[in-house]
Amino acid sequence: MELLAEFQSAAFWNGLLIIIWVNVILSGDNAVVIALAARSLSPHQQKKAVAWGAGAAVILRIVLTIVAVSLLTLPYLKIVGGLALFWIAIGLLVPDDGGENVDSPDNMFLAIKTILIADLVMSVDNVIAVAAAAKGSLLLLILGLGISIPLVIFGATLLMKLMEKFPVIITAGAGILGWVAGEMLVTDPALVEWIATSMPWMHIHTPFGELTWAQITGVFFVIGVGKWLASRKHGGDEKSTEVEKAD
């Protein structure tokens, strides 16, 4: 009876729409991660990686929202997450070895693992918003996040197709992750007050809202380091090819 009454209430449907909307808006960067992580797989493995990665990421977010909302106010948690996201974003700019193992299950497993780790560290703000909209309703939480799965999958699939035609989107996607990572670092409870008093110049007021130099620096840091590592790897691969030909 309680479940039926919940379904019949206007508050339930309003909350459901809010959760879906919030999750779609906040999951844009998650779709970028999925597309970047799966782009080097073969077409049939891309579909599997996107489906499994998005589905597992949403389940992970449900669990995280249920058990970890109280942990989000702990100091240094966002700092650790931001540093982890920097590492992930830079790694996504470094090309894979490719070759005969492109269709191997290990590569697909690695892509799914990357998606899950990135979604975990980026879900801090998401779970706060979604948990607030759910207002304690577990049913509302699960339904809202579950309905968002196909929307995230569609976004990731579209991005992968665009990446094939416009490779610059790969760089832009990694830059977005750098932006998110920089924001996470300076919004950690351990640093917020110190930055406000000791580094007020960190915040930039613009017509589009308040930005921070950490976000901008994060973009250039990820793209700069990622491109540098990619060029070193490319140069090393060329030398290896020349040595093999000489032999």
C-alpha cells in the first residue's frame, strides 16, 4: 500500500523528473569518459563497453549515494578524487599500443575499469544533488538513475562517432575532465576557507558565473602533459619500428 501511495503522489513524479534532469545535466562528463575510454576498441566491443560501463557506473552511483553521502563532507576526499581524475584524463590522451590485441577481452575490461574509476571520482557532486532530490526515497533514487542509463549511453555513442570524424574532440574531452578535476581540488572542505582568505584571486567573476584558476589550469595541465606523453610514446614506437626493420 505504501508503495502504491508513493506512485500516486505528485511529489514522487516531481522528484523523479528532477532526478532524471539533474543526472542528465551532471552526467555530460561521464559520457565523455565512456566515449574516450571505449574509442580504441573494435566496433562490436565498443557497444559492449558502453553498455556495461554506463550500467555499472549508474549502479555504482546508486550504492555511493546510499552509503557515502555522509562521507562527502570529509576533508581531503575531493583532493584525492581530483588527483585521480587528473591521472585518468592524461592517460586517455596517450594512444594505446593497438595491434593484434585490439579485440581482446582484456582491453574491454580495461575500458570498463577506467569508466568505473572515473565515474566514482566524478560522482561527488552528482550524488549530493540526486540524494537531495530523492528526499530519502530509495525507490525514487533507483528509478531516476536507472532511467538515465540509456541517455548516458546515447551521449557516449554519439561522442564516439564524432571523435572518429573530429579527433580534436578527444583533446577537448580530456580538457573537460581536467576542468572537473581542478574544481574538485579547490572545493574540498579542507581548502575552501583557506583559499577564500589566503588566495581570493583564485576565483574569477565572469558574466557566465564564478570560475577558478584551478579549473583553467586543470585544462592546460591535462592537455599539455597528455600531449607530451603521447608524443614521447609515438617517438618511441617509431624508433622501435625502425629497429625492427633494420633487423
